[in-house]
Amino acid sequence: MTCMNFPVIDLAATGKNIVRLREAHGLSVRDLQEYFGFEMPQAIYKWQKGQSLPTVDNLLALSMILQTPMNDIIVCRDFNCNQNTKGQSTSVGCPSDISMYLIYSAENHVGSYSRYLARFFLRLRGS
């Protein structure tokens, strides 16, 4: 099987990016909490600290309120499967469609089985 390098989501850098974009638009955590209808702001703080990612629905809503495409919110890094090391973060090369977001998100959180599935789906897509 041919090994391919592919991006994975950098949670910490994505969280910092969410903070930067939120502040650039003059929004507080409380503003986002109200926009999403969250009873408590913990989910937003977890996103900002890189402890979790917004769901796809929430990422879409976040992109709308921040007037920023979803793939500009997410920060990716390359995963080199030959060396089994993760490369430097970059906002370039992030997946731009939802199916790829889900594949990379699962790979980043679950481990080797998800990496196998991600490679399988990439082969199916002809990437």
C-alpha cells in the first residue's frame, strides 16, 4: 500500500485561530454562547483551548457569524505516515469539504484505525 502525506487538524492552533477571529470581529464568548443558544459557555472555551472541535453544524454556524470559510477557521498540519511523525501547522491545505473534514477530524482523535479508514476513503475518492 502506498503511503500518502495528508493534513490533520491541529486542535490547539485551531482554538487560537477561533479566538483571533472572534476578537477580530469584536465578539465575546458570551456573544457566541447566545448565538449558539448554549446554556453555558464551556463548549466555546473548549474549542478555544484546543480541547475539542465544534461539530460540523456548529463549525458552519461559526463560519457564518465570523464571515470566514470553514477551512480558514481550521488549522491543519501534515501527517507523514512514512515517518509516523506530525509536521508543522499550516492553514494552507486544509480540507474544504465536509466529508474530508470528518475524515481528518476522526483521524486526529481516534488513532491508527481511523488513519486506516482515512486512507481507505482517500483511495476511494481517487486522491
